Amino acid sequence: MRAGLPVTIETMTPNQPGQPPKMPIPGVRNLIAVGSGKGGVGKTTVAVNLAVGLGALGYRAGLMDADVYGPNVPLMMGVNRTPMASGDRIQPLEQFGVKLMSMGFLNPGDKPLVWRGPMLHSVVQQFLRGVDWGELDYLVIDLPPGTGDVQLSLIQTAPITGAIVVTTPSDVSLEDARKAVHMFHQVRVPILGMVENMSFLNCPHCHERIDVFSHGGGRRTAAEMQVNFLAELPLDPQVRIGGDTGSPIVLRKGEGEPYLELARNAAARCDEAAKETGPKIEISD
């Protein structure tokens, strides 16, 4: 039998000696990272509707698309313009009262980005500190799926108020969501809570509830991992239509209520996290 090769894995987490301190983003009160353990769970849909929902509730909100390989925010927000620069700062675009920045604005079309870690780190820092975000109550950051370079670059350099982990009720999705929760715990980012997306379908014909991807796994997993459960979001064709046409469903009266409730719960959890860690920045009214 062959002897196994010795493998040494070194990890670096925030706040280790030799790392620069996390500097606040000028004018931004709270940073909310929206992540998932895997793709295909509707993470960007949740991030978009969360940011627009916060704006609809009267907060000053921004949305940073850090999913540089799959930047879907421009399509979902119905924006296809190119940002302008003022001095050495990029001016974010704005839609539905939400300030926006995405690689999709700078690299439109179907051309892929073939980048390694250092370039990803550079663009994340440019989006965080090279964009003139102004004064925001909440900057929602749509992370790529998984637990890779972009997540670590962001977490190691910015004071994240808390993270939201998006999952579906299926066991496959929940297995990866647990990894995402453990990742945020490992790097000492508070978990604002879990969101169960595509939780159920209300049949338009018989009007009965159908649990397409099982049901209740997100709430159960949140309880097991001792994190808050923020929302159950339905599997609704109007969500897909809104995303494809740049009209987020949170803006639709009645149908958008689950996403408004998510925004309310996320804001409340940010307030609780701020009380636990202390205020990060003072913003004038």
C-alpha cells in the first residue's frame, strides 16, 4: 500500500497578526453580505429584492455585485449603462432609489472574465473603496456562491455587519448552506440569519400549496445551527419574470410582501449586531 502524501494546509482568518485592520467604508453604516454554499438557489434574486426592499422601507440602500464571474444584477435591476468617473471615484448607477455597482456594467455582454485571486481582490477593493457610495444605511453585497477568494478578500478587509445565507429546502442545498455558515463563523462574521428561497409553490389552478423542493429544511437547519431564520420565500413565476425584465417583485403590491418582511428582519438583525459590536460610523442626516 502506498503511503499518502503529506499535506499541510495553512489558513488565514481576519484579525490575525500582520493583517491590515478592517477600515470602514466612508458614509456606509452597515454592510450586509448575501452568500450561499452553492449556485442555483436564487441568491442574487434575494440580494436584489433585499436592497430594493430596504429602499422601499425608507432606508438609503446600495447594492454591490461582487459575483464577478456571473454578474446578474444589471439584468435584474434593468440597467445597462456604463458608470462615469468623477476625479478618482466611480459614480454608482442608480435604479429604484438604490445605488448600484457591478462588473456587468464594466464588462457587458457575454465575454467571460478569466481572473485569478489577486485580480479578484483588486476589483473587490475598487468596488468597496473606489466607488462614491455617498451616505448609505445599508450596502448589500451579492457574493459569488461558495467560499472562495472573493468572500475572503471582502471579509478580511471590510467590517461586515453580518451575513445572510440563502438556501432552498432541499438536502443538497442545505448541506452546502451549512458550509457557508461555518465559513462565516470561522472568519468571525456575524450571521444575520438564513433565508429559505423557493420554499413552496401556490398552485395557480387548485390554489393548494406544493412543496416542490421539500419544505422546512431552512428553518430546521437555522435552529440546529443556532442562527436566526429570516424568511420563507415562495417559488413564484412572477419572481422569475421580475428578474428577467428588471422589475424586482418586491415592488409589486401584495406579491412583494415576503421580501419586505425579509428587509424588515434584516434591518432589525443589523441593529442587534450593532448593539453587540458597537457603532462603526456616524452618518449625518
